[in-house]
Amino acid sequence: MQVNINLCKHCLSAVLLLIFSPLAIGAACDLNIIRVEEAPRSSALKYDVFNRDDLVKLFDIYIQRNDNDDVPCIAVVKIRPQGPTRMVNASNGQLHYRLKPLEVGSAYRNGELRLPGKNITRDQQLKFTYQILLTAGQFVAPGIYQHRLWIEVADKNKLDQLFLERRSTVFSASVAAAARISFAGTQGRSQSVDFGELSDGKQITPAPQIVIQSTGRFAMSFSSLYRGVLRHESGKARWDIPYHSILGGRVLPLSEFSTTLRYTQPTPALGLRLPLLLSVPKVGQKPAGNYRDIIRVTISPSDLIIN
């Protein structure tokens, strides 16, 4: 401020001339979000409940500067989930995820991911990349899971740090119906069951347990190599010894070509344990030797996802 005071001989007066200089404020950068998309270089976001590895998906954000000024401008991008970091499906099932920094200088605080600032010149377009991580071991129902993210862009040079544009994007992951089967205490695909010395009314004790894990409805099919009988090592059918099999209280008529048991509910995450009871009602006058049969079990989910 400059002050001029003029005095005259005959009067006492003062004239103040005030001159103001405006504070230099940098021109605002015009930053816009062009698009947000899944990075083509990463795999599709398909979640396997039995996969032991985390699933990571890359996403790209494209920012463009549209003003004609030559002032420096640093683009800053913030990513904020709409609510807790969990995806939901049509039945309100939940699939948890995390926003994961990728570039050096990224910061993750209070559920928000802020990407490092980048210099951007006029008419330039920049790409920012971030990750979404779905942790392994989530035993969830099949379906399409979605969640909304808010993407914001600002000029770091602005003192007020106001974000210039805000845009929402919805990302999704598909979870296919899945089921698997094993014997309790093992992860093997087969197990031998020894009757020992055969006699009338002989039972397998303790009964082997079959463990089923399924995210939805499932079906199990059983077939017997010799249609529900133990066959002598000679291979002669006249020495066959019939046996009975019961799985979880349900009789398996193995004399048929194939038997299917259907279950209408998913199993717990740790699996459903079903005892397999095997017994020989009557041996009769059969020659000594080894007798055997092979039971094949297949499991398939009934709830299939159509993408």
C-alpha cells in the first residue's frame, strides 16, 4: 500500500491514495477423468473359492488436462470405496477385497487410496494404475459380486486441494459354483478299504468318512465296477459276494449302472462329513482268496453360473 499526503498553506487536509496489488494465484488446471477400465494385461476377475492364492486385478485411470495455460500442474488421484470394502451379490452375499497400492508414493489411509502426483502439461493424458486384491479362502456362494468406487482428481498445486472431478465406477467379480470331495484326513483322490477276513455280517469299523465342500446345491454320483459285489481274484462271477453301502444314512444301490444323490443346500466352509458304512450280509460257501470292488464317486455343483 502506498500513502500520499499533500498539505497546503491555508488548510489542513489529507488525501490518501490506496493502491492494492492482487496476490498472485496460479491459474486452475482443468483436469478431467477420461475413463476408468480394467487393465487388459491382467487376468479376468474370476474368483475360485478353492484357490489358495489371492486374486489381484489391475485397473487403469486416464486423466487429461484441457486448459491452455503453461502453469505447472500436478495431477493427484484419490480412490474411495462406497462403504466398507466388500462386494455383494444379488442375495447379499459378501466378498471382501482390499485396495492395494501399486505405484511408489501411493498412500492408503482410512479406507482411501491416494495415488502419487504426476506432472501433466496442457492437452496431455496420463494413466494411473491401482490394484484390487481378493483374499483367498473366502467360501462364498456363486454369483456376480459388485461394488462401487469413487474416483477423484485434483491439482496438487492448489492450496485448497479441492478435487476437480468426481466419478463413480462399478467393478465386479464372478464366483463360479464349486464343489470338491475328499476322504477325511487326506486330500487324496482314492482310499483303500480293507474288510479283513470276510464273515457273515462283517462291517467296516470305523467307517471311512467322505468330506464334501460345495458352495451351493450339489450332486454325487456313484458307480461300482462289479455292480455292488466283491469279486474273487479269479474273476469268476459265480463266486461274487454282495455287500451293502450306506452314505450318511442314504442307501447306495450300487447294483444299478449309476446312483446319484442330490443335496439342496451348500455345505459349511470346512465341509460336510458323511460316514460310508460298508457291510457284508452273507458270505456263504465261497473259495478262499482276495475279493475286491472299485467304487467311483464324482461330485458336481448344481448351481452353474452363466457369464
